[in-house]
Amino acid sequence: MSTRTVLRGGSIATPAGPQRADVAFEGAVITAVGEIPARDGDEAVDAAGRLILPGFIDAHSHADGLLRDPAVTAALLRQGVTTVIGGQDGVSYAPGDGRYATDYFAAINGPHPAYRGGGVAALLDAVDDASPINAGYLVPAGTVRFEVCGRREGAASDAERARMTDLVAQGMAEGALGLSTGLDYVPGIFQDAAEIASLCVPVARAGGVYVSHMRGGYENNAAAGIDEMREISQLASREAGMPLPVHVSHLHADAGIVLAQLDALAAAGIDATFDAYPYIRGCTLLGMPLLPPEISALPTDEIVALLTDPTGRGRLRETCAQRASHSPSLGPAWPDMITLAHIAASDFAWTHGLTLREAAARADADPMDLAFDLLAASRMEVSAVMAVHNPRPDTELARIVAHPAHTGGSDGIFIGAHPHPRAAGSFARYLRLFVRELGTWSWADAVHHLSAQPARRFGLGRRGAVEAGAVADLLLVDPEGVADGATYDNPKEPAVGIDDVFVAGVRVLAGGEPTGALPGRGLRREAAGLPPLTPPVSADTPIYGRPQVGVSTVGRGLGDEDGRIADVGTPGTGG
């Protein structure tokens, strides 16, 4: 029998508020929740004054190639993130040999340390015993298209569409969670709704989800992107003979726009969720809002040649300035809205953390000319934090994240000397801002948004709850002290208040420091309604049932008079 670990003296989140409870687990599985008698050989962990929460699941992560980087995994664990969902925005390593994503998303995902081909199965295998954090994966539709159509614009032929659909079906069979698109990136920008819907048919049949960085720049253009998602879901559902759920990536716009569009999806009968990070500014490739897509689709050598040729550069300057000025997010003041996050060329390292206008002034250059210089010198490996011309207060963000379809997602990009603070701060910021300061969420709501709902949406099995039979991905959270440290000025400052983290029952963070244990796994999609994980739980084990919001509650009274949880029910029954 494996050693039993018992988290003693803490509290778990229930709809009635935090309730005192011990939590025991053996191996990777929670075996008891409640007042747990001690037994010889127990390893006890003092949880007094802290909440025992299920590990957080980052629904939109760009840590795909960085899960072996100790600095990245430490930043995630200190926020309580135990699982990331990669393959985002239609561009990542598999299928294929990974070279397209390594080149095009060099400033977002970077190179993968181990994957050189073998598809989704090989990419997920590369996580096993190599990271303290779990990872799930979405088949990236842009990479699929590149594998079949290369860099070509225009619609795919019927034969090409069939080959792409086969690649998606293979990825789903190997455990992918769904399909992602990035419709402002290349080659996704060249894919129409009908082509994407055809790729979603094997996703629907496998019980997966369609995830999209929508077309059109969000903000005031969000309605057009949502309408296309509706069309894709309906077309794919009709062809597959079963519904296709959708998930909107990093949904940002005024709260009234966001809520109205979610209502529109619901009215159309679409099962929809979304992620939204707790910041106003975004972050992406510098070339994406500036260069026309037909230029971005070219091989890097050709783009660099164009940007360094005086004639070609002159033709591009006005086109790119107009493109930025008409962006729904940036607008005419675009040089002031773009802060440089990562520049691969060391000669321009001095520009990190400056806006394009500030950097151009120091270089005595035109902002667009400087942008071209940065892109050419860095071989396109440049990212930037993007402000919006209509900043929103935190209370506006609160209206968005209060929606029950919201899931936590950082869109975290760790590459760069001056990255967006969302990579190091999002999940601690959710707790500080929306639970403790604004009261938008209860602690039970936080579990719903950050753990339970993403586990269900992405088919991650018995994760996202503190209950007997669930996977022991667990956090100890100081409810009064948890906070984000990262800011726009100091974007790498670590979060505080989450000092102890377990993944599959293995302690990966102890006293705020990584332990060096590597229990992370590449997670495959699991069907709904799974039986309890082994080892089985005995009938007399104290547990909580699973409520509708995905947190453990008591089916009868909430506890005895000193606040301890009563022993009730059987796993997953609620009483």
C-alpha cells in the first residue's frame, strides 16, 4: 500500500463558503475528504489557515515548448496552475516536424526541446516525466493546413480538404482535446468557414471542442467573429450528426458586447464557453497587426529581403500604417499602443519595454521604419504588448468573468525580456481581484471558473474537484495573501500566496520552491461519465458529492458546529 498523504486543518470551497476539512490521497487519487482519523504511516501536511483547492487549468497557454524550463514551470506553479492547454491559435508543433511553428511562432511558443515529429501522440509523450505540469493539446488547424497546402493563399481543393480532415482525425484518435484556429494569423486567415467546418467533423464525432482565436481583431468586431463560430459549429454538427461545442479564445471587448454575443450563441443552441484573461492589454507577434497576411505567409528569408529593400519597404510603409490605423484594437495612435516585449536581435535589446513611438524617438526614426528594422534584424521573431484605445476598468472585466461560461486562461507568453504580465500573474490576479477585492466570485466560483469547468470542457476526466476519486492535483492557497506580483513594468515578478502544490499526488512546490519532481503527463481526452479512478474508494470513505458548479459540497448539513465537514454520501452522488 502506498503512503497516504493527509492535508490537515485546511478548508475546502463550498457554495456556503469555506468549510474546514482534511483531504487525503494515496498515489494519484484523493481517497477521503472530511474529518480523517490519523493512521500509522500517514504523511501529514499542515494546511491550517489555507484553502485546499483543485489544481488550476490554464485553458489558453503558450507554454507548449517550455514545460521543461524551470523558470516557466515555477511561475505557473506559484499561480496554482497544474495543467495547461496548448496547441492554441491554430499554430503549434504537431502534426509535422514542428518547424513551421518554431519559425512562425518563434516569439510566442519558441522551439520545442524534444519534439521532431511523430504527431500528437509523440508530442504528448514528450511531456511524461519531463515536467511538473500536465499538458493537453489541441490540433492546430493552421499547422494542419501548412502540412497539406504549404503557404498558399486561397481555398483548399477537395482533395486537400480530405487530407487535412484525415490529419485532424488522426490527432483526435491520439488524444487531442479538440481543434484550434487562429484566424488573424497565417495560414488560418486564408481558411473560410466551410473549410474549418469540414475539419471540425472528426472533432465533433470524437467528442472534442472547436477553439478559436476569432477572425477580425475582436473588440467592436467581435460580433462578426462570433457569427462565424456559430456557422462553423452548425455546419460541422450537421455533417457529423452530433453537436460541436465551441470555445472562444481570449474574448476581449466591452462587457456589453461580450455578453450580447454569448447570448446570441446560446439563442442559436450552441454549447459555448470562453476564456478571458484578467488584463486589458493583449500580446502577439509584432508582424501580425502590421504586415498584410500575404506578406506574413512568405518564407522568412523573403520577408526579410522585402523589409530591407528600399523599394519594397517604401511600398509597404503606407499599407502597413493604414492596416494598423484601422485595427479594431489599435487605431490611429498605434505607435503609442505597442510596447516591445521580445526582440531576438541583440542590437535592439535596448528597445525592450518601450513603446514603438518611444523607441523610434530615441533612434530618431519613423515608428514604422523602426518596426521594419526590428522585424528584419530579428528574422520576424518580435512580440509586443498591445494596448487598446478604449481601456476598461476592472469592474468591466468583472462583468465578463462573472459569466458562468467563462474559464480561466492566461494566453501567457513567456518568451521575451519584457513579456506581458499575464504569463506570471493571471491566476493569482483572478483570485486577488475577483474574489478578495471585488467579490465577483466566491471561492466556490473560483473553483468553477479555474478548475472544474475547464476540466469538463476539455475532457480531462476526474480533475477539477476536491472529492474522493478525483485526481490529486491540489493547491494550498492563502486566501488573504494570494496575489499577483507581475506588472506591466515588472512583468516577471512571481505570484505569492500559493506555496504548496501537488500534481497527481506528488509535491511539486513546497514552501514556495519547486521540489524537482516531474509527475506531469500529456493528457489525452477522456469521455464524459468516467468511472472513479483507481484505487477504488471504500463505501465508508468520507467524501463530498460533485455539485453542478463542479466543487465539493455536502448533500445534507454543511458540517458540525465547529465547522468540520460531516461524513456523508458516496463519490459523485451529492448525498
